[in-house]
Amino acid sequence: MTRSIIDHASNESQSEAVEAELCPDCETDTIIHDPDRGERVCEECGLVLTEDPIDYGPEWRAFNAQEHDELSRVGAPLTQSMHDRGLTTTIDWRNKDANGHSMSADKHGQLHRLRVWQERIRTKNAGERNLKYALSEIDRMVSALGVPKPVKETASVIYRQALEQDLIRGRSIEGVATSALYTACRKEDIPRSLEEVTSVSRVDQREIGRTYRYIADELDINLEPTNPRQFVPRFCSELDVDNDVETKAIEIIDLTTEKGLHSGKSPTGFAAAAIYAAGLLCDETIPQRAVADTAQTTVVTVRNRYREQLEAIDQQPIT
């Protein structure tokens, strides 16, 4: 009974779609599209159904990036990483005219004064000045960490949300900005540890962790625990080890994670220990100090974790 109702409904929708394509004049289904004239025409009676479509694209064509930049007459797209979203005018620092010719000394002074006043009027109040400083801090840390642009945009949106809900009160701008960046890295699945983010920040790790938990709770940001295997490719690349070691390290992490061995452990230390254990199993010598320095952890952590991992996968720890 239910299937017959579904079939009947699908048949009705199909018949309606067919009827929608019929010519309203001669009621035939001979409607064709003329790409040269941009029209939909009935082939039987010649009735024009649609004509003069609006082309929202540019009137010029570009075949490479250089031609596109030269022909384009629009500015940069809107971005959340600037306090004014990139809507205000920017006066170029080069003292040249539209033709690329140098200007006179009088024009240099005039342009300098224009730049000064332009920077002053871009921020209307103290709130915008604080936002501008916070976003510049995020931009600086993003550049130092080498994370992609989407992370910067996400971090800027998180900071704006925290500012709108008055979560900045009683906390430092640098701390909230760093916490927003760390949250964005985890949200975009970009493996950056809290220690790495702290190394490029102006505040200590304890404040970043406390502010991060507060912002995530207030903004209702639910993040999954960091998977240690996300750090393995980058650590192996920095250590310059073989692909076999990387594959084996990921296998060790998967096996030990299924047994719950990673619970309560630092993901970077767990990944570093898996790389060291994989090096032992693949007969490749990797110094514990080098692995620990790459993961920004201690040698004791690597030594303890790799023994636990080898015991969990029924391998004899190698001393």
C-alpha cells in the first residue's frame, strides 16, 4: 500500500515536470534552447519562451592569472580578517601615479598626510581599535604557524562572535585572539598543538587553555578530541623519515587508539612515541631527542609512551 502511494506520487511529479516543459501555445514538448541567441524557443510554432538572459559575468575574457589581474576592475573580496571587512579605501605606499611615474616632492607630503588621516578614520571608536589589534595579532600568529587562510577567517569569525557576546571583558585581547586561533585550528582539522600556538603567542599556555575552554563553552563550539594521527605526516616530514615509518606509526596509533590507550595522553606526545616505535620496528634509527624536539615534548614522555604502545600491540620494547 505504501509503495503504491509512493509510486503514484512520483508519477504525478514526473507528469508535472513534463507538463512544465510543454509549449503554452501549441502544447507540444518541442522546446529547444538556442545558445547563439540565448533563447528558449518552441520548435513547432516558434514561440519564444525566454529571451535576453542577464549575464552577470565580465564582458572580457582572461586566459591566465596575469591577464585576469590586469583586466579586473574590482577590489579584493570581503574578508572577516580585517576589522572593516576590507570595505574602506587603502592608499598605496608607493608614491606613483596611475601610469607608474614618480610624483613630485609636494605630492609625496600630501599623500603621506592622506595616509595618516586614512588610518585614523578607519577606526571610529575604541571597540574597532581593539578589534583591529586583535585581528592583526591573529594574522601575525597565522603567518608564524604557517596555517592556511581559511583558518584565519574562522579565527576572525570566532573572535567577532566573542566580542559581540561581551566575552572579552576581564580578559586580555591577546589571550582571546590566541584562543580563537587555536579553536579555529581544531575546527578546520589543522594539527597544531597548544604548545605550538603558545610559542607564537604573547600570553602563557595556562591562560590560553583557560580562555579556550571558556569561549568554546559560551559559543557552544563542540570539538572532537584531537586525533594523534593528524600530527604524524608533519612530524615525519620534519624528521625526514621513510614512508614505511609513517605508515607504521599510523598503524600503531590506530591499534592503540582502539584499545583506549590514548585517553588522557597528549596527542603530540602520543604521535611522537608512535613515530619512534615505528622507527624501531622498521630498523630506522630516530633519536628520541629529535622526536621530542619536533613534537615539542619531553624525552621522558616519548620513552614512556612508546613502551606502552609496543606492549599494547604485543611487541617487545627495545632498549
